[in-house]
Amino acid sequence: MFETISPYIPLLEKFVIDFVSAIVILILGWAISNLVCRAIRRLGHTKRKVDTTALPMISSFVQWIIRILTIVVVLSQFGVQTASLIAALGAAGVAIGLALQGTLQNIAAGIMLLSLRPLAQGEYVSIGGNYEGTVEEIGLFLTSIKQANGILLTIPNSTVWNSTIINFSRNANRRIDLPVALHYGEDTEEAIALLKRLLERNEQVIKDLPYSVYVNEYRENSLVLNLRAWVPAAVYFDELSKIMLGVRKTLEAAGFDLPFTRVEHISAAHAKQDLENALADESE
């Protein structure tokens, strides 16, 4: 029996050696791809000034290049010709590309987003008027945006690329435009003077840029002033809230009666009585 299987022993030994080598190469290649991916991502946490926007996509791209090369080397261990394998991968790539057109669009859109840079990591943006938040990551297929309430949105890159992008952080300063309504008959000039002093006392208002308070609109029941001032973009929402509160306190302290929506609550009994009165009037 030994004589029967002895011709196959060298082949079996070669197969075992190739199999073990392939497993080792596969494990090493996968481990190296993960290490390189993490190393690229860690560049964003170094003390050197590195733009971290493209790091997620670059790390994913390099990771999969290493893994594909690893698979090619593993298959070559079993005698698969590299040229034939590359040709097969090319043919498979065409078929996969046709089947996954949407996915490839996301990759192309991600490359365009990183090239033209309408948004970057850490910037506060609005996407098509439907999504708004801070950019967390622009990946190979998806863009992650963290909303102000802490919810993380994951949007396909093609959706981002094909939408109107409003970037609130690209400029260092941002202008506050705050409408302030007054009753007709109030001292408009005094209100304007008070609000200008409010802006002058605010340390975050950039005094080198124009700031003003002016009459902007006449409505049916009120006159509308517009308060305009520039503040650093990083503190825009905080300063907007502070100025809104300051406007109300300042005007109320000066005796201004600010207009507000009055809501009348009608009880069921009153509603029933009004209905009966209306029906009686119609019958007459």
C-alpha cells in the first residue's frame, strides 16, 4: 500500500507546504493592511498639521490594495498564473462595475469631494437643505455628518455631490441678522440707539466689520428693525442666543412693549354657546 501512495507523497508535501505558506501570507497580508490603515488614520492625531479629510478614504483604498495583492500572492502559491488572474480580475471588474453602478458613483463622488473640497472634516454644513451638521468623515462610499442633537447621519457620497452644499464654517466670520419687532407708536430711534449700544458692549461682535440696526420692514401690526453684526463663526450660535436674550431684556427694561402672538383659549361651554347664537342668528 505504501508503494501505491509513495508517488503522491511529494505532491502531498508540496501541497501542505503551499497551503501553510498561503495561510501565513494571507494572515500577514491582512494584518499588514489593518496596521497600515490604522497608521494612516493616526496621522490626523499627530501634533503636525495634517488635513484629516482625505485620510479615511486613503486608508481604505490602501488597505484594499494590500489585501488584493495578498490574495494574488496566495493564489500564485497554488500555481495560478498571475497574468491569467489579472485578466480574470479585469473581466470580473467590468461585470461588477455594471452591477454596482451606484456604488462606483459613490466612489467617484468621494474622489470629487476630496479633490474640489466643498466641505472638510470638522466643518458645519447643510446638504441640499435636508441634512445639516458637522462633517465627521468622508469615506470611500459614505459621508458621515453629526447633527447638533448628537445623531450621526450617513449619506451616500453621490447624494452629497449632487446636492447644494452650504458651508457655514469655511469663512472665519459669520453675520447675524436678527429681526426685532416693535409696536407702532414706540420710539424707534431710542430702540435703535439701545440696540447699537448692546452690540458695542458685546466683546464677540467684530468691531472692524460693519454692524448696524435699521428699519427693515413695515408689517400690519408692527414695525420690524434688523440687527446686523459679524461674529466669529465658531461662536455664532452662542452669540445669536445671547444677543436675542439681550435684545428682549434691553428693550423691556427701557419700557418697550414687545409684540407677541396672543392665543385665546375658549372653553367647550363658550364654544357651544357661540354656536347656538350663530344658528339662532341664521334662523332669524
